[in-house]
Amino acid sequence: MTLGPETPDLTVLDLLVSVAETGSLGAAARRQGISQPAASMRISALERRLRLRLLDRGPTGSALTDAGRTVVEHARTVLAAAQAFTNAVAGLHAERAPRARIAASKTIADHRIPQWLAALRTVRPDAVVALEVGNSRQVEAMVREGAADIGFVEGPHPPAGLSGRVLGTDDLVVIVGPDHPWARRTEPVTLRELAATPLLWREPGSGTRDTVWEMLAAHCTPAPPAAELGSAAALLGAVRGAMAPSVLSALIAGPELTAGRVARVPVADAALLTRRFRAIWRRETPPTDAVEALVRCAERIERARGALPVPPHR
């Protein structure tokens, strides 16, 4: 199919439709972001190309001629087809874009993923990312079931049956409300004493809970929880109300400590209060393409933060 010399370009057809919709060349020009004289010249050039008078120009505006109205109806069809074509091409590009289905624990999603994704954007701007958030056990399940290409969890051990890589560490802190007796304590609390104290815990399946429980269980059976709360915000609220102590990520507790809304309790053997952040994936589908790039971005950021050791030179 060969287009004839009368075939106009899409921009001038769009301009003509704007004239029909706004009722004047001036309003159409403003909609298109051009000057009125430029709009008038383009319409005149279209009339010469089509050998038709499309507009009756007058002091109060521009009115379509009968031929102009017919051309506008056809122009709308052409423009709609062009938009459909553009959308179809964009859809083809979207289908070919690398995709990364990510699942992350709540702490990592709130305090690490945004920076990791920003770094990924600089090296793979074409990557399409979908993020699901849950506790560590829920993230593990999504990875096992194939609902996520990669998961980011925290906890004392790598999940059984999955491959993974340590991305960094996270300090845990013991916090209490300003009115709790421990807020004025100067002598460090021992892990055994902490284990014997009813604490505010995250819900079962939380990586923080699993880490702290295993750590305290090495000294004695932990006391029954003062409460189990499914979000960091609810847990912090209960701590502020001096309900009981809690052990939380320093990432979460930091702003509350800085503002003085909670107090940090000194702990004997505080170095033990550390957990690991891990990337996890199914053994048969290791990270590739955009997912692998995301892991590398996370490693680079955590290494710069000092949360991941610098690898030795080979």
C-alpha cells in the first residue's frame, strides 16, 4: 500500500479535531501548545494538500465547513487507530521487559527494598517489578510455590530446601516505654532475664520473632508473651504505653528512640542480638536477568553500609 501525496500527518489531523472540539483556532492552538499563527498556517497547508476548504474563519471563531466536518469524522477514526497502534507497540515492549516478582518481609520491604529498587532502576530501567509483602514465613511460602522469583527474609537460619545468599545484618534492640521500670535501668539485662520476662512479640512467622525466640530459648524456655501483635506500628504503640518490653529491629525502633518515645535497655551480650537478611530462591530457578541485578544492587548497598563484609580478593 502506497500513501498518496494528499495523506496528511497525524499532528495536523489532531489539530483539526481540536478546532472542532474547542470552536476556535486560538483555543486549539493552546491545547496543542503552539501559537495561533502556527495553527492557522498548518490548517491552511492541510486545506491546500486536500484541496478542500475546511474552516470558515470569522472574527468570533472558526466554524467547520461541511467538508471539514466530514474530514474531522475520518480524522477521529485515523487518530483512534493510531492510538491503538501505539498502545499495541507499548504492550509488546511491556511483554518483552524483564520482570522481577519479589516477596519481602515487612522490615525489609519498609527499610531496604526502596533503596535497592532505586539502585536497580539506574542499571535496569526497563525492569518491571512487582512486590508482595508478608512476614518471613509467608515470603518463604511464596517462593516455594513459585509466586515470587525471589524473596527477602530475616531470621536465624536459611530456609530448608531453598537456596539463598546473606545480604546483610540487622541489630536488634530491647526497648520499653518511658514509664516502664526498665527505662531507668543502668545494669544490663541478661538474656536469661529477658527470656523469663513476658515480652511483646510479633506474630508467629515473623523473622524477628524466630530469631529472638531461638536466642532466648538457648538460655531457658521463654515466658509466655505479654501480647502478640501483627504489625510494628501496633507493637511500638504497646511499648510506648509501658505494657511490656519488646525486642525489635533497630531500623524500626530508631525513629522512636531518637524522638524519646521509647527507651533502649542495655543488654549483656548485646552482640548476640543480630540477625541476617537473606535473599532466597528455588534451587531450580536461581536469579537471572533483572532479579540477579537486584541481588547485586542489594549486596553493593549493604556492603557500603557495612552490613555485609567485603569479599576477599581472589
